[in-house]
Amino acid sequence: MLKKKFLIVVLLGLIGGMIFLISNQSSKGTMTNVVQTTKKSLKKNFRFKTIENKIIDISVADKLFKIHGMEDKIVFLKIFGWDCKYCKREIPQLINLKKELGDTFEVIAIEAQEHTLEESKRYVKEYGINYHIILGDEQRDFYSYLQRKYGWEGIIPLTIVIAKGGKVLAFELGVKSYSLSELMKASLLRN
């Protein structure tokens, strides 16, 4: 267990300085209409309810996302859509990462294409999803925050990689191969 913790600390030390902001490069993703608002949220605390009725509280600051109860985990905070072909490509990778990394890793995925609770539960069952899903129709303030703070324009999938303690390591737009995740997984499994 100590070896695993040491490897996580070493890995995070190596990648801790890498923060990727959205660039003008084209990414493969789907445009949503979630940030077509002029309201610029100044809100710093967000409460999310999963489709399984679990409450997840997140406090934000400059390049910091404190996810209450998950401070000791690496977290992928995702915005995705069930109808987004790029988002669907990532689902099996996320399921496998969660299986392989267990309690050291979490995925919180916000469904931004406004599907119903019943539809989302059906997709979770169909895909065998083992991570948190949140309905996105009540998340306008959070989307507005991401727009204001990170310049997000509504392209999904969006992945925010959060280190233990809440530091934002990456803000990745569009479909990804999770090379960072594969590096994390490889380091954790070398004990």
C-alpha cells in the first residue's frame, strides 16, 4: 500500500506542473448548447446529484477543484453526452480504468445533452458503467463557471483531470486516448 501511495506521489510530482488549457487546435468532439448564456457565474460551490441520488459537493478556486469526500483520489470530471459519438468511444476506457484503479480513482460524468433520468439509467445498465453519472440539465451555473474560468465553448467530451488534493492537472477538450491515464495506471500497477 505504501509503495502504491509513493508511486502516486512520484507520478503526480512528474505531471503536477503540466496544466493544459484549451487551445485553438481542432479537437474531435461534439458541440452542445450548454454555454449559450450571457450569465457569468460567480458561484464557487456546486452541488451535484448522481442518478443514484448520491450528493457530490465541489468547491472551486484558481486551478483547484475540491471534491468533498474524494480529496485522496485522482478524479476525472467529465462533461459528455449519450448522443456524442466521441463520448461513447471513451466509455469503455473509463469503465476499465475504474475497474483497474479501484478506490484510488473516480469518474464523475455530467450528461450535457439533457437526457431523462430513465434514459440515463438505461444507458448505464446497457454500457455497464461503474462510475458516477449526473444529469446535466440543472448544471447551467457550473457550465457558466467553466466558460468564464477556462474559456470552454461547449465542446464535449470535456475532461478535467484532478489530482489528489484538488489541483487541476489537465483541462482536455474533445476525445482523448487517456495517455495520462495509462501512465497513471501503469505506475499504480507496478507494485
